[in-house]
Amino acid sequence: MAKGYWIGRVNVHNEEGYKPYAAANAAIFKKFGAKFVVRAGKFECPEGAARSRNVVIEFPDYATALACYHSPEYQQNIKVRQPHSVADILIIEGYDGPQP
């Protein structure tokens, strides 16, 4: 079964206000078996528009990735994040087919 992923692109305009959101995510993500694959590392954007932070979070499967996003805990935590940042979040099913 293919894994599920969140791809997040975020601009934070209030670091102190954003910290409670990031701290609360640990328990939420643990509940859904998530792990960070990319967490705000160095990047280059050769095409398109970039945001200052990029995150890729892996879940056991697509349904779990969706369930985490729609969970009451995460929906409440979004309200903590929104006044302090702008984010694009994409939830996507991983590819589990043949490779080159």
C-alpha cells in the first residue's frame, strides 16, 4: 500500500506566535504514525514561487494522511497557526509502482 504525504509550504511572519502550533503538532502527528521526511532544510526554487519553509510529512497511507488533517486536534491547531503564517498544504498519495 502506498504511503500518504503532506507537502507544506509556509511563510511565517510571527515566529513566537507560530511556536505553539509547531509544538502541538508532535502529539497529533505521533497519534497518526507520521514522520518528517523534510523539515525546513536548505532548498532552491529553480521554477515557480517559493515559500520560506517546506515540509514533507509521511503517513502510513493516504487515508491516514487525510484523517490526520481532518482530525479535531489538527483542525483546532490550524486556528493557532493561521494568524502567524500563510501556508499551502497538499495531501497526496505516494507512488508505489514500477521505478525506472
